Amino acid sequence: MTQSHTDPVDPVAAYVDISEHPEMDNQPVAVGIDRFVKTVGSIVMWANVLLVGAIVTQVLFRYLLNQSFPKLDEIQWHFYGLVTMIGISYAMVTDSHVRVDLLYMQLNKRAQRIIEVVGILALLAPFIYLMIDQGFDYFYESFRVNERSSSPIGLPARWAFKAVIPISFVLLAFAAVSRLIHDGHALWVNRANDQKGSGLRLIFISLALFGLVAYGLTFLVETTEEKLVITMFISFIALLFTGFPVAWTLAGVGVIFCGIAYQFDSGSMNWTGLEETLTGLDYLALGAVVNRIYATMSNAVLVALPMFIFMGLMLDESGVAERLMTSMQRLFGKTRGGLAITVTVIGIILAASTGIIGASVVLLGVLSLPSMMQQKYSRSLASGVVAASGTLGILIPPSIMLVIMADQMALSVGDLFMAAVFPGVILGGLYLLYLFIVSYLNPKLAPVPEGAVAPDWAAVRDVLIAVLPTFALILAVLGSIFAGIATPTEASGVGALGATLLAVGYRKLTLKKLVNVLKSTFNTTAYIFAIFLGATVFSYVLRELGGDALIEDMIGSTGFGPHGTILMILFIVFLLGFVLDWIEITLIVLPLMRPIVAGLGLDIPGFDVVDEPTLIWFVILVAVTLQTSFLTPPVGFALFYLKGVCPPEIKLMDIYRGVVPFVLLQLLGLMLVFFWPALATWLPAVAY
């Protein structure tokens, strides 16, 4: 998709177009199922509007009338649970789930469909059966005892909320059947266009290589459980390269290795020559993940996730960025690299109001790249600055990544938000310094546009008028969190409402744009939550096999010392970022590191105020490291979204070359935080 500089910009619509992949097969039964699932999703997605209302109402009652209503708190996570659980089937029929595209995109459509059929039958179907069966039992037991809220003044009929689990997986089963029908019909018709590209040989070769690696690594450990842990991890990585969605690969591998562990427990695998195990894993034990999924659905911290997503997308639709782009171009008009500097400054401002990387990159791309090409900017520099500036939102609060990290590491969201402020601003400052220097040393990279005029007070006034409403919203959201006035969940709801009011005030909000924001919020939250589901199963089985203890022993036995151990972990995270998305690393790898880092005995300054300063510092280091994953090929999501909106003259290699300096700057920022931990821990200490 390309766009000229005169076309109206609808970044969220562009983001939706890139994220969703329409099904080209028109088999009537499957199309009917798709319509049914999409209709259910299109109704349920409006619960996000009700969620905003519930949060804002609770805030008003609490702070204006000094009253609290537990029912409203519970209604919030009921809406959150409903949206996320129903959304996973919607994400499946729109093919919006996260996948590793390195090999997958080289395959022809026929090979991709074969992989999907095998993946659904071997990985997803067992998980769906488990969740429907065990989820129904979980719901029925609650219904039998007429379970209600644990609070005497909370909501009755808790069983109705628990019924969402089996219902949502029945809907997911419909979506999976639809995909199978589409794939089967397309394979039967065997269109000529479906055979353009590579076949499955590449996948078989990669799986064989991973199999050899797994076999070799098993000789490094002794017990059967340890061999199963290594094989499980390598199997997960190997299957990711088939391109099957990450969420269902996680879930399927977890279910399969639970079955393998049960066979070893029962002595059925003695023929392998390996010792029997005592893992205790079986079908009923795996059913315990239903309770963990319910705990995730009712997690008050994670309610902020769809609200911050909604807030960011609504801000993108509000026209704030267009106003900033127009006014700041006048301000930096005579400055070398002025447009690139403008993009970076807007990226920093947007980062403090949204955590949606894809939407930010799309917005900055459609706003600035055509103008940069017109002004004869270097293609590499232009694409690099857009990609890097768009990724700042994953670190600068309010960041959805930090919300999830806080949940996984049992840390305060507010503390992590405050800890990320200086590292995020430092990265933005490094980007600006780099642009000033390269533009001065090589003016051809970012020339001053012809006819540029020096800024006047009118330009300064226009910038202030454009930026002040956004700053007011940022202050209301982050300021209320930092001052302890509101919880992150409360602030997220108020921020979502504030962004909507900005869009109304700028006369940019239409029903179509509201639907686009709701749809994108629904889809984005759903595929993140789907990875939560898969990671819950995977992590449960991995821990029961002793995976956490094995990883702790392996890292502890390196003898690198406390700081060397931290650097080794960051290096592993950096390498994983080339092939994995931040969500998988945050949900699987990060929690395994908690006991290791906590036991290192590092003396990180907490100024006698901050709880667990070492963990806060470590999480910020991981967050900065993971920011590089958005820019490192082949899985860098910023590159993927940027390629979808950049002008045709910008090639993929231009983008790859353009992001290299910014990855190096991110690593420089990482080193600054590593050597000066107070950059992460000072602000949380001062805030109290």
C-alpha cells in the first residue's frame, strides 16, 4: 500500500489492513462460519466502550464522592475477560495472529495451507479439546454451588463469567473448522497461483537441523526431565519456523509434552533407554491451567492493556500527529535534517501517549516518508528514523510491554513506568543527536528543503497549540499514576476517554473511525491474550518438568559473576529478539529469570524507598534490549509495518540499512542504563 502526500491519512485503517489477512478461498460453508465469528466479534468489541465507561465511573465515584463500588471493579475485568477470550477466534478468522515469517513468507500458498492444516490438527485441536472439556467442568462446578464474588458486596453469579472459557473455545473451534475447510477446499481446487514459491522442503530441512541440535544438546544433561526440557524448548523454536501462529505453537507443544511426560511417568517409554520420571503431569493436572487462565481474565492490572491500546489508536485518529507534523516542519524548516528531527520529536510525544508500535510506525510513515522522498532524503535514513522513532512507544510509558512485564515479574506498574522515563528520553535524545551530527557532516543525507523559511513566533505558537492538548493528556495519565492519585488501570480508562474527547474536539471522530479503533483494539488485545493462553500451558508444563531449575542451574554455573550474568541474559534476549516477538520473551523467558536475578546479590541503589530495585533495573534493561527486536530482521515488526506503507522507491534493503545505526544507538542507551542503574531507579524513589 502506498500513499501520496496529498491523500488523507487514516493510520488505523492502514494498520488494520496490514495486520489482517483476508481469506481468498470462497467455500460457502467456511465463509458462513467466518461471518458468524466476525459478527460475534463485532458485537463483543463494543464492550471496550463499556469498559471505558466503567473505569471512568469508578474514578468519578472514588475521587469526587469518596465512594467505592466493588461491583464496578469486577465489571471491569468481566468486560476485559469477555473481549480477550472472544477475540481469539476473531483474530483467527482474520489471520491476525503473530507468526515467525522468516521461512513462511518464502513458501507458496499451497505449502502454507498444508502447514496450517497440520498445525491445527496436531497443535491447536488438542488444546481446544482440553479447554472445552476442562473449562466446562470448571464452569459447571461454579454453577453447581452458585458461586458469587468473594466480596459480600460484589457481583453474584460468578459462574456466568467462568462460562466464557468453554464458550470462547467452542467459538475458536468453529474458527479452526472454518480454516480447515478453506484450506482443504483450496488444496483440492489446486489453483496455479497457489504453487508460486517454495515448497515444504525448506521447512523439512530446518526441522531436521533443529532435531539434530536438540539431540546433541540432550547429551549435556543427565536426567530424563532435563532432556525433555531441552527437547521441548528446541521443538517450540523449530515449530515457530514453520510459520504456524506463536500462540497455538506454545499451547500445542505444552499439551504434547505433557502427554510425553505422562508416558515417561507410566513406564511406557522404557524402550527409549531413558529412566522413568515422576513429573505428575497428566490430563487432569494439565486441566489446572484453566484456573490460571481465569486468573489472567480477572487480572485487574491487565485491564489497562486494551485501554492503553485504545488510547493510542484513538490519538492516532485524532489528527494530533498531522498538526504536529505541519507546525514542527515550520519550526525546523531551515535546520538540516529538520524533517527527520520532526519525525523523532513526534515519535517521542506519541510514545508518551501510546504503546502500539505498528500503529505509530504506520502513522509516522504515511505522514513523513512521501515528504522525505520529495525533499530528496536518503532512503535509508528516512526509513530508519521512522522505524526507530515509532518503536519508542514500547519503552516510554504508558507502555503495554511494561504493563505485562510488571504482571509477570510481580512488580508495580507505576514503578516500571517511572523507571522507564529516563531511559526512554535518553534513547530519543540519542536519536536526535545522531540526526544533528549526520545531517551536518553529510548534508546530502537530509537536505534543507527548497524555499524553507526561518521560523517565526507564529510557528512557535502553532507548535504550542498542537502539542499542549497532547501534553495535557499525557500529564493526566502519567502524572496521576506517578503522583499515586490513580492506579494504572484507572489512568488508562481516563486516558482512553481523553483521547476520544481530543478526536471529538478536533472534529476527526466519525463512526467509521471509532469502529476501526475498536476493531484494532479488539484484534491487538486478542492476539496478545492468545499468546498469554499458549504461554500459560507451555510455562506450566516446563516448570513441572523442572525447566526453571535447569535454566537457573545452567546460568548460575557459568561463573560470570553477577554483572556478567546480567550481560549474558541480555545477550540471550538480544539474540532471541531476532526470531521471537517481545510478547513470547516477556511471557516465557522473563519470569524464569526472576529468581536468578534476585539471587545475584547486586547492590542496585533503591534509595531506601524502592522495593526490589535490582528487579526494576533488570526489567528496564530487558525492555531496552527488547526494543531492538522491533528493528532487527527478519522478525522486526517495525520493519514489517513500515514496508507496508513506504513509497515504492524504498526497498527492503534500504530499510535494513537504515535501522542499523539506530540499533547501535539502542545498545548504547542500554549500556548507559547498565553502568548507571540510578537512571532507572532514581525517579521511582523520588516519586514517593
